[in-house]
Amino acid sequence: MRWKRAVVVGLLGFAVFAAVGLVPRPVHHEPEVPEIHDLDAWLAGKQAEARAQGVGPGNEERLLRVAEGRTPRAILYVHGFGASRAEGEAIVDRLAEDLGANTLYTRLPGHGVQDPDVHAAPAWTDHIDAVEEAFAATKLLGERVVLVGTSAGGLLATWLAAEHPEDVDALVLASPFYDFADPTATLLDRPIGPAVVRVLYGETRDASWKDDSEGRAGPHYGDHWTTTQRYAAVFTLAKVRRFIATDEVFARVTAPTLLLCYYADEDHQDTAASVAAMREAFAAFNGGTPHPASRFVPIADGSHVLLSEHVRTDKQAVRAALASFFASL
């Protein structure tokens, strides 16, 4: 009769969920950004920290120099939740060459590992601090910064674009995470949400490809994503989303923006991040009047992960969109 008990508990949980309000949005955080005097020493320290945490090969921070000194543009790539730089290198390496831009691949706190406890340990504020520090490092690589972010990395890149409009040359967003595609995930924004999730689902979630009938995931996908995750890490992600995904932040994004998303039709679209929320955010940029060069580009043959060599998507369409976008700037 365990299933009956589970149903009763679930119904009670959702009844409580419906009766309580939303968790208040965190209204302020002052990032702690250390001064970086020696970029190579800073990067070596980050890579040593990654090794100490058990970060897998190809998941640590990486600097791609296309020229000595500072280039006119520099790229900062921010990966998504549970991912690593392998989520974007297939596209961003070539973009760096095309733009002649020195490029930094950052690593979000607790990422690039297979240990779910390490992944879940950082606080939401740690993610804000990490990208602010990476942005400061990237400014040492070039005169102006091109921000490229995937999923939760797109959310964090949006924050950076809003905070540093004078230093951002362009913003490229691939499947930016402004809200969950699954409407029941609003449970995470309720005070009792974490408790209900733990009762219904336990402490751990399986984030691997459960149905890959289209053969989208490559054989090394699991080497670069944390596929066993604590729900505690998802609760942290929800806090980051509540902090950033607001009209006030979106209004301060003035840079020309290319937003790429997987969307073919209502039945074939991103099932992780809400495409509707992407459209709403894009429309709210720059006080509701996006930069004239900004573009919203659906990729019909896609996936939530659009830029990785480890996930099959229409890379030709992605590269064409990037080329056209930067040619217009």
C-alpha cells in the first residue's frame, strides 16, 4: 500500500503548496571580487583548486589566447547548471578565432565533478561572486567583453550584462534559463517546496539522458556533466533565478543580444528552460526596447544544449546565426 501513502502525501504536499505564498526574492547581494594582478597566476590557482575538488579532465577553467596582450574583444563563456565548459567549446572556440578574441572558460562553483555533495555545497551567492570574478579576469584579456552563456550560464551572463553595460560589447545566450519549462517546478519557489520535494522524490535526482531515442547525446556526455545531483543544488539554482530573472535586471541589459533556443513548434521545443520566459525576457531588455541589432533565433533541430560537441544539434544554423549577428555589429 506504499503507493497509496505516496499519493496521499503528494496531495497533501500540493495542497499546502497551493495555500502558501512565494518565497521573497533576494533583493541585494554585493559580490566579493578579489583584485587580479597576474592573470596567469590567477588561472593556475583556479585550476589547482579544480584538481583538489576532483574536477574531471576537460572540465576545469581554460584560457584560449589568440593573441598576446589584450584583444579588441575578449569572450567570457559561462556554462550551465551541472555542466562544464564542454557545453560550449565546439562553438565558442571557433567564435574566438573568427572574432580574434582571447577567451576565458570559467567554471561555476562545485561544477565539473561527479560528486553530488561537492556540486550541492555552494550557496547561491557563490555563483554570483564566481561570474563577477571571471568577468574581472576577462577584462584583462580584451578591451570589451563578449558574454556567452548557456542555460543557467545565460542567466548569469544576463546579470553581468545588466551590471556592466559599459564593458559589454555583445551578449550571446543559448537556451538561457529564466524559468523552468515544467510549470510544476514553481513548487521550488514556495517556502515549503524543498520539504515537499524531499518527501515526494528524496534527496537525489538523475539528470542523465533518460530517453535518447534520437541519439543526441554522445558517448562522453557523462564525463562533462554532473548527472547525479542533490535536490539541494536545484534549490540553489532556483534562488539564483529568483535573484536575476526580474524585469528590473532585464531592463538594464543594453548590449546587442543574440538569443538562441531550441524551438520547432509547440510540441518540439526546449523541455528544460521555458521558451516563453526567454521571449518575455528578450522583449524586456533595454527597458522594453531591445538593441536594434538584437536577434531571437529559434533552432528547429536542437536540444536544450545547443553548442556542445557532445550533443547533436544543428551547429550549422547556430554558426550562421552567430556570423550574421556579429557581422551586423
